[in-house]
Amino acid sequence: MMKPRIGISACLLGRKVRHNGGDKRNDWLVDQLGRFVEWVPFCPELEMGLGVPRPTMRLKGKLKDPQLIVKGTEQNLTLLARSTAERLLSEDLKLDSFIFKKGSPSCGLEHVKIYGKNDSPSSSAIGFFAAAFKEKNPSLPVIEEGRLSDPRQRERYLVKLFAFVRLRRLPREVASLQNYHKNQRFILMAHAPGHCRRLGAIAANSENIGVNELFSNYQSLFLDVINTSPSCNHWINVLLHMLGFFKNEISGGEKQQILRTFDDYRCGALPLIAVMTLMHHLAEKYSNRYLLDQAVFEPYPKGLLVMDRN
Ligand code: SF4
């Protein structure tokens, strides 16, 4: 598969583009995810022609219409920020996702402080560049780097990103979409079982609609599904469903042992990956091709470490 092309706030890659000449290098992004994706770095404030070092900026004013102001002055850079974002996003950059620096009045995706009249934070909003990006690309998976410090959110983002990229890179053929849906089935079931069935009906294409319309219908519902957080109960249902494939192969005692690991996952004593590894082992032992082809066993590239080493 071609590497995902991910836009990123340049300071997260260690580029010295911050107002004070520093960076905000994120080791996991650079050392782990960076091995499996193509970065497309942006520093919107540098692109505004403000140089390094430059004065600090803040969002100021009302929640509905915050302005980008140079800290400690009345200098208003809102129009410059808007026109710069428009210029940067005017061409099709063929991005699959964007990772934003948190808290920045330009790059922050959420909870960027808006300062009121007495110079204290009164509310929060999205940064100028992040807002323009989202408006132009409403369906792309995006995230703030701060959320990626939580391994669960990191994993969720990776599952979403690689499932989305696999779908985007599919040859525009009905058979490829049907095969894709078959292999993503357990991931989709864990996110939204009802919608998973609807996606299956779309992929089946019983009305024989044109391939472009078919892909567009599938992708739009797919994004709704993949943006829904999977629940523990949904994962348990997926695991039980998988276990059903071995009802003629395993003994009653083995089944009870496996069900106990599901309970351990349910109460938080075991991570999902441990139970999935057990199911993968069963699929290999009994050469179950349907299960072995499921993306749930390798939702993102092997070798990409989700947990920090220390
Ligand atoms: S947060 Fe955005 S604008 Fe600020 S230094 Fe990083 S890339 Fe540049």
C-alpha cells in the first residue's frame, strides 16, 4: 500500500519554526509513525511571512468571531491568517489526514484559548489554519498531537487512518470494494454493527449503480462508522462471533478458557490486543482463511509501536 500522506504542523517534526525559534518535536510521530507515512509539513505562521523569531499571537475577542492578535498589542493579523490559509489550501494536496499542534492560535484543533478584554481566557475555539483545513476537508481524519499521547486514542487514530487509506487506494472496481468490506468487517462491526450491515448492502450493489456513485456512498457511511468510538461490548460481540468459527474444532474446556479471557478483557485485566492475538493463533492453527484475511489482526503496519518503550 502507498504510504498515507499526512499534513502536519511542522514544529512537531522538530523543525525550528516556533515564535521563539524552538520546536515541539514529538518523538513517537517522528520515530514511529514517520517510518510508515509521508509527511507534508506546514507552518502557517511562517507562511504568513512573520519569520523566526516572531511575536507571540493570541485569539482575542468574541467566541463567534475571534481575531488573531499580536500579544501585548492591538495588531490584528486575522485577514493575513485567512488569506495565507486560503493560499496554502488552494491546490489539491492529496492529503489523507492532518495532525495539528495543540493549543496554537493557528494550528490548534480544539480548546484554543480566546482572551477577553481583561486579557484573561474567556472561552475557546479552533485555530485559524485548522479551521480552514477542516472546512476544506470535512471528511478527512484529523487529530491533535496532544490526543496521541494516550495509547488508546493513538491506536484508534491508526485504525481509522489505515482503514481509510486502504479504502481510498482501492482500484475503482465493485469486486475490490466487496473484498475490502469483507476484510474490514470485524473492525466495522466493533464501531457500529448496524451501519456495518448497511455498508455490506451498499457494497453488494444490488441496484447495480455506477462505480463512482457506489464508492462515494460507501465512503460517506464508512466515515460515519469509523468516526464512532468502538465500545467494549461491541468488541466482545466481535470476539464471540469469531469464536463461533471454531465451534466444531475446540473442546468445551478450551471454549471456557477462551471465554474467561473475554471476561478479563471486559473488566480491563487484559488489553484487546492480547485477546485478538489468541484469536489469531486459533485462526492460524485451524487455517481459517476468512479470519486470517481480516484487517482486525493487522489494522496498521506491523512494527509500528503504539506503546512508548519507557
Ligand atoms: S503550531 Fe503551527 S504555526 Fe505554530 S510553530 Fe507549529 S506549525 Fe508553526
